[in-house]
Amino acid sequence: MKKATLKLGTICALICASASMSWAAEPMTTIGFEAGDADTCILNKGKNTTTEATTDSEQVIAGKASVLCDKTQSPDEWCEFFHSKTAQLPLKANGTYTVSFKYRILEKTDDKGYLYFMMRSAKGKNGPADRAWTVINDTSGSSGTKVVTFTLGDFSDYRIVLGYRLKGKVVIDDIKVFEGTVAEQDAK
């Protein structure tokens, strides 16, 4: 009788332990700026702003290429240097998503400058329809991975936007998009 109870207790403990385990989420899309990723995004340039895929080993964050935005000589206040393409990354209206991306602040020429992330709809009005506005106000030389979870508005044409305000130079890489809410450690 004791043996059967111990076995049943062990089985119950194993079931409870496996139910509480966290399984790594799989991204629905990853944009790593390697060969073939050019079709997934639009790289925008402002006045006197360089936005390009860089293979400079001192600037690349992961893999063979990252996206560089050099806005150190630009007179423009804002530059949305990265947009995802809605045809390659279709998102559902009112859907919840988690996005993570790696970044490095190479140079912060203006102390009030910052890297920013948001979700923007072409059909919605800029501002009211924007979602997930996130500011990364780190110092020169800083790097990290930003994870943002958000729920979209009533439009099905949202796109990822990364930009830089004022003067600075940044690199981004490995943008991952997950459907639903994903724990930060699983999204990195």
C-alpha cells in the first residue's frame, strides 16, 4: 500500500512540476538584417542622415549585419529610420504582440536625444492611433535588448517604427515579433 501511495505522489509531483515549467516562445517573425531581410523593411533617410545596413565589425550587434542610423549631422528633429512592411508582417487589429530588439547607442551628440519605438497605422491618424511609444534614453556606448508588449488599435495595417530624435548615432538588430504576451526573458 505504501509503495502505491509513493508512486502516485511522485507522479502527481512530476505533473505539477511540468505544468509550472515555462516553454520558450517562438517569434512569428525575426528581422536580423542578414541577406534576404531587405524585403521585410524600409530604411528611411532624413536630411544629412545615413541609414543603412552596416557590416562594420565594430558596429554590428549580431550576425553579419545590423542597421545603422547616423543622425549626428542632421538638422531634423525626428527621423523614423526603420519601418516594417505590413505585407511581410501582417498584424491583426486589436491584437496583442510582444516585440524585442537589440540596440547600441554609438554616439549621443545631444543630451536630449533618444532612440524610440512605436507601432503606427497608415490608416489611423499619427498620434491618436500610435501604440507602444517607448523611449530609450541611454548614454553613448550603452547597449541592450528592449522588450515591449502592447495591444494594437482598430487597424490592421500597423507597422513597427524605430526612430531617433535630435542628434546621435545608433545601431539596431534582431527584431523579433511574438503574438501575445511573452515574458521578457523568453523574448530576448
